[in-house]
Amino acid sequence: MFGYVCVNQQELKVKDAESYRGYYCGLCQELHKRYGRVGQMLLNYDMTFLVLLLTGLYEPKEEQHLGRCVAHPAQKHSQIRNEITGYAADMTVLLAYQKALDDWRDEKSRPKRVLAMTLYPHYKELRQKYPRQARMLESCIRRLSAAELEGSSDLDYVAGLTGKFLGELFVWKEDVWQEELRALGFYLGKFIYLMDAWEDMEKDQKKGNYNIFLDLKNDHPDTFGEEAEAVLVDMMTQCSRIFERLPVIYRADILRNILYSGVWCKYRAIEEQRKKKK
């Protein structure tokens, strides 16, 4: 359920592409520093967006240096880190533990069980460090599992549970910006859940798994594609409106690239792949 909130590299200026990679690599190194190689395996674009968003809003002091990593050993790359990078690394592990646990319960995936067991000691510490975020995450995951088990067809409710916990994770500080950040995370979380369902729709239909879009497809077979796309567009329209209300200037071009263009890269790729199959 990660990896949809990425940049559109083709429309990104060279200097912005270098900066984005710097934040991505910075988060990777922070995950390694705090959680070892397992932490680095959890790196994703969605939490890189969180680093950029909160950095643009709060403009904390940054550290930037060149370094090598396992993925790119031959050449040094820029790594940008600040105190928000650490927060995003912690939220990455908080989310990853719950997702691995949920996958183990639903699919009996042994690798996910091993991952959950590996992350559990870290999760216990993070749960104490971030009780507000952990409580919301646990509550929503529990309710989401129940809704999926019951076969709920309430799209707003089901997708909204992901929105609620992501919105809470987006609130770094409970200050004047918390409600806007919570709302932005809410709509982005709904978008991520629905994109994940959209991508897995055919696979879920074959396996008989729950998927929020299948009822919509059965009820409106002729207009299903347009209706699903309209829902996704609405989610990102709400996100973008909220973002434009925030006083973000620093790294704003990268953030707009993601919100207005990057999030649709995976959607277009999925649609192209489906067209080729037909």
C-alpha cells in the first residue's frame, strides 16, 4: 500500500530532481541508522513526500553531504537530512509493522510474519514515543480489517480509515497547522488505499479477495472506469486545495510536481498495462 506518492521525473527540473533524490537518500540513511538494513528495506516514496511536506512547512535546519550506499556503491550522492527525516523514519517503521501484521493475518504470509516479529521491539518503543499516532493507527487498522472481513461496500468509510491514520501521522506537531496537515493526510490516505485497490482489482477478483471497487464494477459495468477515476481525481483535488492553503515556499515545486502529476504516474502505468492485456 506504499509507493504511489512519487515524483514525475520527466517533468522535474534537474536541480529539483537532485534535491528530491537527496531527501530520498537521506531517509534511506536515517532508516539504516535507526533500524539497520531491515529499516532500509522499508524505504518508500510516500514517506519521502512527508519529509518534503513538513520540511517545506517548518523549514528546519538541514544537513547535506555526499555519500555512497549499498544500492549505489560506485558513485556518491547527495543526502539531505533534518529532524523531520527522523520522524518520517519512525513513522515508516510504525506503519510497516502494522501492515506486515495485517498481511500475516489476512494472507498467512510467512515473510510478513517474520518481518512483523523483527520490527516488534522497535514498534513497542515507537508506541510509547508516539502514543497519539500509534493509537489512531491501531484503531483504524482494526476497524479496516473488520470492514473488509464483512465485505463493506461503503467506499468513503473503508478508504477513510486509511485516511484517518495517515492524517494523524502527518501531524508532526500539534500546532496551528495540525488540522490542515491532518486533512491533507486524510485525503492522501484515501487516495493511496483506493489506488492500491485499483491496482489489485483483477488479482483480487480472480482470488475471491475483498476489493472495494468490485461492487462498483458490478453495479455500474458501463461507467465503472470513469466513476473510479473521478473518485481518485476528487481525492487529489482535495489534497491540492489544502496544500495551496499552507505557507509552503521551500521545495514547493517538487511538492506540486508530486501532487499534480507524480501521483498519476502509477495510475497511467496500470492503465497501459491493462490495455496491452486486452
